[in-house]
Amino acid sequence: MTAPRPKSVRFRVDPGDVPADKAARRLHLTLTEFQEKLPRLIKRGFPPADPDTGMFDLEAIDEWRRARNPQLFGLTTAEKPRDPREVFDERLARLGRR
């Protein structure tokens, strides 16, 4: 009897969660550099590792990176609600009534 033939991979699955060494590589750091900088990165909003798996979310890392330069990626923050009196005064001024 021959050993069962391994099934061929039908399609590639890229992992979304990765170990620390791959998260480090995403930031172009060595694992040691990443581990040294991680506490400061997390204070700046870097996505921490999953508490159960210890893996880092690559998409979250990419979003964090892009959020550092929102003007380049169209990630502007929503405007705060304005004071209605200010808006009214501006509209009156445009109409030449103030």
C-alpha cells in the first residue's frame, strides 16, 4: 500500500496575521529592532499583536502606516460640527447683508 498522495494547493492564501518577524519586515526592521521599538510604536497607535495568537494584522499595520500621512491617501478627518451662528453669519456676508 502506498502513502496517500498530498493534495495539491488549489489556490494560494496570503496570511492576514503574521508573526513578529514578518511584521518587523513590513516596517523594514530586524526582529530585534522591532521588539525594541514596539512599546513606542504601540503608544503611537500601532496595532498590537492578537492576545491569543500573538500574531500581527498586516492590514491594520498598513492602515496605521497610511494614517501617518493622511494627505497622501485621502484619509482626512471629518470636520467637526460648526456653530450654526457662524455658518449663518458667513451666508449673510456672502449675500451682502452684513
